[in-house]
Amino acid sequence: VQLVESGGGLVQPGGSLRLSCAASGFKTVEYILRWARQVPGKALEWVATSDSANTYAAFVKGRFIIFRDDHNNMMYLYMNNLTPEDTAVYYCGTTYNHEDFWGQGTRVTVSS
């Protein structure tokens, strides 16, 4: 199982980014996928889950949207109206054979 995130970068407050998650070693259509983020020195924070329905953390407040492309084993996180508080390393993950897998992360910095 491998997950590779990309798409992070520096964006101004109010801006948007699209994060990508490329999965291999399993078929995404058969598994729940997640996004989480981590600020240095703090615990991993759940952002969103893609299952039969998408669910989001309260702080997302309608700003983020998950899109899955199971045909290509991909998942995306569209992030809009970003604030400095969204600055973090973002990870995509799944649970496979009762084990949690996460990618290496992609850094998002929201700053003017």
C-alpha cells in the first residue's frame, strides 16, 4: 500500500489549493479514504473522510471538498477560502488489513 500526496504550496489567505493523493497497492473503490493534517508539535488532526458519504471536520465549514476518482485510484481535496490556521502538512490515508497507512504528506502554507 502506498499513498503519495502532492499539490501543497504557499497560498495567500482567501486562496485555494487542490491536493492530490495517488494510491497504489489497493483499489481505492473498496476502501475508506481520509485526509488529516499536522502542525509541527501538535497531534495529527482529522480533516475529512470519503466513504459512501463524505464527512468533514467542523473547522472545514464548507470550505473543503473531497473528490474521488476511483477509476484512476486518486483522491483530491479541494480547499477554498484558506486561512493561516490551515497551515499544516496534509496527509491522505486509509486502513488496509486493519493497519493505518498514511502518505509522506504535502505542506500547505497560508500566508501573505
